[in-house]
Amino acid sequence: MLRLPEFQSLDWILHQPLRMLIKDPVKLTENERRYAMNILTHTDFVIFNKLDKMPVMVVEVDGHAYHADNPVQLKRDKMKDEILRKYGIPIIRMKTTDSREEERLKEMLNDIFRKKSDFAEPIGS
């Protein structure tokens, strides 16, 4: 999908450590900081801007067998969501039992771009 003309400025990386996205953990609680800075805590995919390498969004794929009825993992997922929210990085969670993944991802990327353009000023204004 990132090959579509409207997303040519984007690329992705697999299994990016969360601590690589959160350089300064000042906004985090102690528990969030420990979790985010742990080398084993990673994102499934990060979609980023090719030009400045800034993250555009995180995509998490939640396997049904691993996430269903697993309170520890559900707590970690919620903490990761909150950490990313605090740093303004949108996240989308996709269950392996869901459908319409491509459509949902495209909608979210379009929404992110639309929100960014709402704040952009034309050059020379």
C-alpha cells in the first residue's frame, strides 16, 4: 500500500524498539519508562517519513491466540498505546482475526495527512 502515489513519501521498518521512538522519557511514569526503555519492548511496524525519518504511525498486529484472555499482554498493549499517545504517535491495532486491514490502514494514513495539512501554512504567508 505504501507504493500508492499518495504514500510515496513513507517507508516502514519492522520490530523497531520502542525506546528508539521515545528519546526522552520525561513524559512517562516510572512504570511506563521501565517498559518503554526495555530493549525487548518493540513495535511491530513503524511507518515513517522518508525525508526526516520521523514516525508517522505505529502498526501493531495482535495475534488472537497470544492476546485473547492474556491480561498481562493486554496491560502491556494498553501501556504501549498510552506511551505513544503521550508522544503524539498514532497507533493502529490489527487483530489477526480482523478483516479490512488495508482499508483501515489507508483511512488512518489519510486522516493523519489531513490533520497535518490542517495546520500547515502556505509558503510565503
